[in-house]
Amino acid sequence: MQTFDLGAQGLRALNSALHALKGQTNMTEWEVINPKGSHAIAAGVDAALDITVRGSTGYYCAGMNKLATIRIKGSAGPGVAENMMSGSVIIDGDASQYAGATGRGGLLVIKGNASSRCGISMKGIEIVVHGNIGHMSAFMAQSGTMVVLGDAGDALGDSLYEARLFVRGSVKSLGADCIEKEMRPEHLALLADLLKRGEADTKAKPSEFRRYGSARTLYSFNIDNASSY
Amino acid sequence: MSDFPRTPPRFSATFTPAINAEIRRAAATGIYDIRGGGTKRALPHFDDLLFLGASISRYPLEGYREKCATDVWLGTRFAKKPIHLDIPVTIAGMSFGALSGPAKEALGRGASAAGTSTTTGDGGMTEEERGHSRTLVYQYLPSRYGMNPDDLRRADAIEIVVGQGAKPGGGGMLLGQKISDRVAAMRNLPKGIDQRSACRHPDWTGPDDLEIKIMELREITDWEKPIYVKIGGARPYYDTALAVKAGADVVVLDGMQGGTAATQDVFIEHVGMPILACIPLAVKALQDLGMHRKVQLIVSGGIRSGADVAKAMALGADAVAIGTAALIALGDNDPKWESEYQKLGTTADAYDDWHEGRDPAGITTQDPALSARFDPILGGRRLKNYLKVMTLEAQTIARACGKNHLHNLEPEDLCALTIEAAAMAGVPIAGTNWIPGRNSGGL
């Protein structure tokens, strides 16, 4: 395992070293110590690395990640795993705003709570939150799946497109065009798989969740729906 | 019937026939008017400025003999690989989706042949555009449609779009008629539905966050790419200053004459400021920070000729960008399609329903039959010709002012024809040394 002291060696050196590993298969285990809330830790990685960050991170940790598994042994600042393409990001603690924003692939696991706008504009990412999520989560979410073991805040799934939302606890309110939908067998199977991969299968069962999705009434502009926007 | 003279019909200056027609249209449809392009109202503009030319106090350069350089560097502040363009006229961001694939290809061909850059748009990077653009600027927009790190790295610069001149504070809308299978796939959305582009970025708010976002993009691209920040002409002094503070290499400033693929007419006509009013404020912000020429300024919105280029640069811009003019050069609104414009209820040079995807010229459409009418090789050649003419015109003016580089043009080379233009541009009214709002005007 490579141990990188971020406090001593600096962010540019870390990301430069990680980017240089594109296409290589050896030297895949990395440990980052002394992150001290730095921003953009392991942003833009494009290799099947296993990176463990020992501490909490600032903004945009694992931004645009491809292929790597990035474990945060603390909490994550705003925009963790933003625009992730593939791979996994697993956070032991909480996540701040915009977790997984615009993510296009990969798996984001938040073992604590996620703040507001979790999964905003998500485009294919899978998100599993063991705790609660804040208001305006999954706003304009286009595709992908979000699983929440706890409660959801106000305006869940506002202006939702085709993303699938599953919440086990309460939903304070649904956003425009977001409705509860029937849970079918394929959804239970999807949930079972995601709970397992999200390290939450011992905490919850698929049957305990409710499904939310788009009513698709706002997909094409209609003046009679203007009050819904 | 009386023989007395009748009062002739008198139209209201407030409720004109055009206004009344819009009221009737709104009442009949219940929908506000959506269109493409920029403002159509008359505004103080570059036409209201004149160059003084050289005489005894300044001597000119020989038009066909003495050198007048036109090149420009962009991104010299932080980027390891700044951009060097042969001419200071760049192609503004216009999306694949709003434009056809062949039209994007033509923009790349024409820009590359003329030695300048083109810019992606909302919807991601296409192979046509990347393949045919020697220098390609990749827009980073609130929607993040098609955004991915591979395209970030194969771009030559990154433009973070905060706003645009046609609709400062507004997002975008690509109506379902233009959402083909390919456009839908690039944007991760179902075919045929209206696609909204948010007005704010999803993962940052305010200048402090923007600074961190810029740092993240630099880290992802190993600090190689110049990072532009594009702002609409709303509060150019403060927005420019904040973009500089956030770490931008280049500020792109778009006045309200700048076009859009589609938005509400009320937004286009009533929000934002003319580019003439925006440039001096942005330049002052850069000068106050000691960053003029260190952070480059690209301005856009109603640039049509080499005279406009020269005037924008004399006011302090490092380069300009063109969008609407580039489309016209490609063949948009060409009178040769007049019979088809008539069928659409409009006429050449007035067609602006770009969002409907029925463009007879095959440029602002995703319809295969219509887009097949457009020849990207010919279109690229026309754009190259136009860019060359603009450059020659700007050089002609610069030499007449005694300048051996377009960047040596200065406000002292200009005078204004109207009080409004003088006040906005910060140059004196012709024949005086009066700059309204700045001095008393005594000779």
C-alpha cells in the first residue's frame, strides 16, 4: 500500500500521482492521511485504484471519479463524487450538500446522513444513504437510483425525470411532479441488490421501502401546469 | 353623410399594432412567446462610436505594407497550456442540439481555417466539432449534459458558464421537437421531451464556491487548461471582479445582443445590458485589480464586422466572440430560402423560431432532411471568409489609428455620436471632450 501524507506533500502531488496511474494495474492500494478537510482530494481519478482517505474531506472529493473505489473514513464536504462516471465512493460519516450531483455512473454510499440536494441532477449514478437526506434531494434527477434508509426532507424529487427513488422512512414533502408509485417485484429485486452493494442489507429489507418517481406531467410545457413549476 | 373632414385613424404609440398583435397571440394561446436570437430592439451600440484616425498628432501605418498583428493569448494567468489564436474573433458556445451536427462541424472547419477557436455548448462535445476544431473550448454548464472528464481533458480550454447575455439569470430550454435519439442519449433524457437547463450550477453557489470549483477542474485536468468564466451582461464590474477573485484565466462577457437557442422573448428584450455599457465596467474591474491583460477579456453580443471588433478592443477587450453572425455566415436566414420562410409565416432575416427545429437552412435543426441541405465544407469556407474579412477590416482601422497590433487600440482612438453611447462607452462626444457622467466637458 502506498501511504500519502497530504499534509506534508500537498494536493497537487497527490492528484498528479493518482492521474499518472491511468492504465496501470499494479500499485492499486492507496492510503491518504492528514486530509484535514482539503478540497478535490482524488478528483479526476481514472484507474481501478482502492483509495482510503483517513479523515474528513472538503469539497468535491472523488469528483468525476472513474473506476476507483474511494473510501472516506470520516465525513465528506459538498459535492462529494460529483459527476462520478463509474467506480465506488463509500463514506463512513455524513455528506454535505450536493452529494453525487450530476453523477453519471458508479455507486455512492453514505453511511451517515446526507444534506440538501443529494443526487441533484443525477444522470445514472446509484446512491445509497443509510441515514436521512435533506431538502430538494434528487432535484431534476434524470436517471439512476437513490435509496434512503432514513427520512427525506422537503421537496423530494422536484421536477424529477426518470430517476428511481426509494425511501424507507418519512418524506416531509414531495416536489413538483414527484409521486409515490407502486412497488413491483423488479423494484424489490433492484433494492435487494443495491442494499447489499451499499453495505446496508443488514439494516433494512426491500419490503420496508416506498417508491417515488415522476408523474411525467411536466415533461412538455403546458400553460395549464404553470402553477406547478 | 357629412362632408366635414374626418379625423384620420391614429395609432397609439403605446398600443402599437405589433403590441396589440402580441396581446392577441397571448390571449389565444396562453403561452409566452419563445424564440431564438438576441434582442431586436434598437440599443446604443458600436455604430454610435467612430474612430478618430491618425493625422498630425498621430501618424498612421501603411495599409498594405506595415505590419498590424492580430494574434491573442488566452489563459496566461494559471494554465500550463494557454491558447494562442491567430485572430481575436472566436466562435461563441452553441450547442449540438440547438444546431445540427453538420453545422457544428462547419463552425469547427471555419474557425480552424481562420486560426481561431470554437466552443461547445449545452449538450456536450461532439466528434464532429472536436475533430474539426483545432482549438476547442468546452463549456461547463449548470445542466452538465454530456459532461465527462475525458472530454474535459481533450478540450483546449474550459468555459464555466454562469450566464449569457440573452438571459442573465436564466436557464435554457430545448423543446422536444429537437430532441432526437442522439441528442437524448447525450443528455441522459428521454427522446422528445422538453429539456430544461438549470439557471444555477448544481454543486456550487457564490464566488467562494466558484473558487473551489475552478480549483477542482484544474486538479482534474492537471492545471493544463485555461479556465474561462462566462457571465451575462448584468453587473459586469462586480461579476468580473468576482470571477478574477475566483481564479479565472479569462472572463467572457456577453451583452444582451447575444443570442440564445431559445428563451422567452420577454427575457431577451427586458433583462441585461447592451455590450457597449458592459465592456468599460469589466475593463475597470480588471484595471482596479491590476489584472487587465493578465486575465483576458472576451466580449460578445452584437459583433458583426471588423469595425465592431476594433471598437470592442479599443475599449479594452482582448478578443471577441461571435454567435449570431457566425450562423448568418453559414447561411442562416438566407433569402434563397424565402419561399420556405413564407410558409413558416416569417421572412428571411427575421426567422427566429430556431427552437421549432424547422430551419429551412438546415442549421438550427435536428431534422435529417433539413440538416442534409447544409454542406459543412461550404459552410466552413464561408465562415473562414467572413472571419478573414472581419480581421482585415479591424486591421484597416488599427493601421489608420497608427497601431501595429489590434491590442494597441485604445479608448482615446474613439469618439461617440450620442450622449448615451458616450456615457456607456466612456468616450467623449464627437467634437468635444465631454464624457457624460465623468467630466464637465469644457474644452
